Amino acid sequence: MEIRRNFFAALAFLLSFFIHGCSLSITLRHTECISETVHFEGDTISGYFVVIDHDIFWGSDHPGIEFTVSSPRGAIVYSRKGTSGEKFEFRAPQSGVYRLCFDNPAATPETVSFYIHVGHIPTEYELAKDEHFDPVNVRITELREALLSVTTEQKYLKARDSRHLSRV
């Protein structure tokens, strides 16, 4: 019983790390923005972006892509200019909707592939307690008993079939 509780607690803990992520490719002509909701202050926003085929088409005079992240209040919390791609990670100073913008100052459209993830590490108060698992444990016990009943019935029917087949 204790192993089952520990398993469910560990599973809930691990699943809480994978709240959600977003992976897209967009073609930039000028500025394109997306929004990402952060539910808790202090959550980690991480990801990467890459300009596809920049090695083929970019000369030394290409200005690169600009990437900025604005908080729900409009303050810039992360910014990179003149790059062809980068990994990023930072803590959200507050909860709310963050605006992530890619800007292409060049005249040539560029395709950007990116991935964004908002992660939340729960506090000890947000984790499930043992008493939260009691209804789950009761249901698991009921299912185990029902499964045992079914397998016992199968064994009985197989034995009965064997007896009848041996008489034929």
C-alpha cells in the first residue's frame, strides 16, 4: 500500500514538471508575436529558436533576428538581437500572459522554428497528501478484487471445458 502511495506521489510530482510546451515554425516578414500563459510567479520559461537555412542565405551584412519577451505589465524580461538562434531560460517575475516576439529587420522573409515550455515546480503545499490517495486506493482494491474474480471464473471455465472435452 505504501509503495502505491509513493508511486502516485512520484508520478504526480513528475507530471507537474510537464505542464505544457509549444513548438511551431513561422515565416517572419516583419514582426510576429505569440502569447504564453504563466500560471504561477517564479515559473521557468525556457526554449529555443532557430532560423532555418540561415547559413545558406545570410551574408555577413544580415542583421539577424530579434527576440523579445514582455511581461504581462509590458516590461521586457528577455531580449536578444542579431542572432540566428539561441536557447533561453528565465524565471517569470509574475503570473499572467507573456508576449514573445520575433522581429526580422531584413527585407527577406525568414522561417523560424521555435519551442517554448513553461515549467512549474510545486511547493510542498501543492503536492498531494496521503489522505488524497485514499479514494484512489479503495478503487484500486475494488478493481483488483474484480479482476481476481474474473480470472477465477476463467480458470473454472477452462477446467470445465477440459473435463467436457475429455469425455468426448
